[in-house]
Amino acid sequence: MLNFLKKIFISASKTNMEKEIYEQPEIISKLIKKYINKDKSINIDIPENIKNVALIACGSSYHCASIIACYLRDKVHCSAQAYYASEFSLVEDADIDNQTLYIFISQSGETSDTNKSLDIVRIKTDKTLAVTNTKNSTLYDNTKYKVLIYAGAEKSIASTKAMSAQLFCLFLICAKIMQQKELPVSNLIEELYKIPETIKNSFEHIEAIKNFSNKLIGYDNAAVLASGMFYPLAKEGALKIKETSYINTTAYPTGEFLHGHIAILNKKCAVISIVNNFNVDFTVKVLERIRDNYNSDSLVISAFKLNLKNQKSAICLDTYNDIDFMFSSLTLLQILAYITAKGLYRDVDKPYGLTKVVK
């Protein structure tokens, strides 16, 4: 069945972006074997007695950082904050301390803003960790602790497999912190084991994505809504759509969307909503308000079946928990961006005006 769906999705002239989307389950499986030992301990070195975590990155890597900062605060009870590297590097006399683990995330390891931020931090502390795809890169060489994501060369400008590999490795770091703190971690590790299969299962919804994409290509504007740690995922989905198709796409927290932002629907604007197990009743009310008051095509990606009347585009993912739903939704957003860009005859591997460092 999966091979059949691949044939539907992948055109005769294969692009790097689509090939890299399909490599993700295999890459995650390799990371499981590399970093999770048979006794379920995590094979990653980090400093002891960490009280805080600062995650510093750009672009898709920043969205990974934001997701993990939310998870650390909510599930690990660890103070955590994500920073845009371009902003962090501008701070004069930054407050750097030895109780914080500073995690720098970059696919290439050569992102200039991220490396500038590292230079600021390592003057005052050696509690620096690189999450990168590139061994012996500047970032890799100048941090004390290192986690390679083993995604292989990512040739498409839009990050797909590197994004998911970074995110997975950051969840592994969360598990490592939990083990150090002697917190229950077995459930998280079991969730991580299931991710390759849940990503594969998400491919079964390609036809539904195609159907909505046929509508999305008629829009100049789109909004992506989500709550909690899924809001950074919405930002990643918006980034993927805008950088590949050039549709003006913006992410909003679902509740915040009602505070003035919903006015954008008075002009032609598509809506994509990601619905997990958080604040479901309120989210449904928001979606019903959009349906009843605005003439917008919408796509709902949910972790369970929702009672939404007249919702033509809805995908219910068969996932086990929020982490599996995170990776499944991420994959569907990548596929949506890819199919929409192809429908608009964009060069998905080399969007106009964008460049990428691949070392």
C-alpha cells in the first residue's frame, strides 16, 4: 500500500524535497538504534545538574527549539526558552550562567547567526551543545557536547528530513535530562519508538492533502492555527508553504486568532488547523465560527475524530500520543507545501531568492 501511495505522490521527475520527505522514517529508525540503548538509557552526553535550557537557532531549527522548550517546561518541569539566533547575537552583555545548557541547532553547522551566538556564550561557559547534521562544522567543532542527526545531505532548500531528525534528537535530549533527574521516562521512550511507523501512516492521507492543495493554490494568503507546543509546528508549516509556494502564510495560536487576527478572513484566506488533545472544545468553537461567518476553504488535521458539520477537508490521524501526532502532522504539512508548490509550478528545491549552506 505504501509503495502504491509513493507512486501517486512522486512524479516521474523526482525532486530532492519529495525524496527527502520519504527518507524520514528510515532516518528516525537509525537514530533510535544510534542513541537509545537496549536498557533504554540515552546514548548522549550532556552536563550534570542542569537547571535551565536555552535553545538557539534560526528558521526550521528555531521551530524545533520552540517545540522542545514547550515540552521541557510542560512535561519535564525544566525552565527552558527558545531564542532566534539573529536576535540573541545582538544582545550586549548577555546573561550567561553555568546552570544553563545552551543548545545550538543548525543543519549545516555553518549558520552565521547561530555561530555568532555560540561565540558569545562560550566565552562564559562550556555548557554548550550542538545539534547538527555536519561533523567538523564550525558549530560542531566549537561546542563541548555534540549530537549528530545523521540525516544525510539535505539538498532541498526547504528543510524536511533535517527538521524531523533535529526534533527527534531534541526529544532524546529531553529524555536524557529526565533520566538525570530520575523522572519517569519510559513512556516518552516508548513514544519515540513509534515515530517511524506513524510517519509512514501519515502517507496514507496524501489524496486528502492533494484535494485541499487544489483549493490552496487559488489563494494568495493562508493561516495556520494550533495551540500549545503545536503552535511552533504551525509556524513551521507556514514557513514551508510560504518558502516553496510563495503563498503569504502566517501561523497563529488558535485562541489568539480571535483577538483581531480573524479579520484577515474578510479577504480571501485559506485556513489550516492542527487539533491535538489540548483545549479541544474551544478549538471546535473557533473552527465553527470560521465556517459559519467566513467563506474560507479550510483543512483540519486532528488527533481524533471531531464532530465538525460541513467540514469538507478533514484528516484524522491514527496516533498514540502528542509526540506521534507532532511528527505525523509535520509530515503532512511538508507534503502539503510540496504538492501546492508543484501545483503552482514552483521550483521546490530552489525557491527564488533563497540559499542554503550544505557542507
